[in-house]
Amino acid sequence: MRIIALSDIHGSYRKVEEILSQETAGDVLVTSGDLTTVGSPRDAEDVIKRLKSFGKPVLAVCGNMDLPALDDVLVRLSVSINGRGVIIDRIGFFGVSGAPLSPLHTPNEICEDEIMRRAVAGWKDIAEAERKVFVPHAPPHNTNVDRSFLARHAGSTAVREFIEKYQPDVTICGHIHEGRGKDVIGKTQVINCGPAGKGYYAVIELGKAVAVENKP
């Protein structure tokens, strides 16, 4: 399976369309949040419809800059993996919307306990899948992919704890734009896609091995 992974679109729909026009060989399209920047339900619906127009299954969570109400839009459009799981071709996808509480008080922040609760709930839905892909908005704490512009680790401790305990094959995240890149926790490949609104994304090949590549 070839997964095209986006995060932090922030309403830059034209840039996303440019990305996807280059990745027609993808099997599944995953977005790990920040579809908008405090956008409306109509804005969220617009971006999901644009993503669906490329003819691939779309799976999504919301980010910290998406209003909490936008999760209802994702559910209605049958793309949500926030606290739930979906199995496609024996590969399970599950995720967590929002990001940890922070001094910035962005619109969609939740406590670490709630992040863990949603992650475990989604894992249970896909427990029988052969491979497992975890899609939180926030990256795991204290990794190569959670350093903010101040060089501080700003990821989620619950995301890290979950990965260490459950060891999904891949974790796809975003949130910290400067953290674009890859890391490994145990057997889990972790990738921060970078901001799709600036043309960054990732491609994950799930075969006998896992191949992860940041683009461009």
C-alpha cells in the first residue's frame, strides 16, 4: 500500500491539489490535522471534498487550529479516525484530533489523558489488522520531529507513551512545522509530514518492509 500523507493544510487548498496531482499512484490519502486555521464547518467540508475528488480513500483527524466542531464534519463525511479505527486492505488506521494543552490556548487542545484515551479506543477498533498506522495531530514528545522554532520539544507525552507501549508500524503526525522529518521509536517509524500548505508531504510504502519519505 502506498499512503500519501499530508498535515497542516491551513486552508491552502490549491497547494494540496498540486501535491496530489503528482501522486496519482497513491492508494490512501491521510491527513493528520489543521485542515483550516479556525475555519468553519463549511471550510472543512470543502477541503475534504477536494481531497475526495482525487478518487482515493480519505482518512482524517483535526488539528489544534481546527475548531472542535469540525470533527463532526469528518464523521458526517465518513473520513474520521479520531478515537476510532478503519481497516483498508488489512491495514488499520486510527488517530487522535487536537494537540496537548499549551500556553497558546489554540482552539482544539485536550489533556494528555484524553489523547491516550482516544488512541487506545482507535487501537481496539483495528487490533486484528496486519499492519497499524497511528495518525495523531501532535508528534511524540522528545523526538526529532517535535522541536519547535525555539528548539524546545513540544510534542505529546501521551503519544510517545502510546507508541512505546503499542508499537504501531507507522505514526503520521504534523503540528510542529519545524519538526518535519523522521524518527524511530522501537519498531515504529514516525514521520512529521511538514506543512502541506507550503508544499510538504510524505509518502509511506507499506509492503514487507516500511519505507518512509518526506517530500519534496
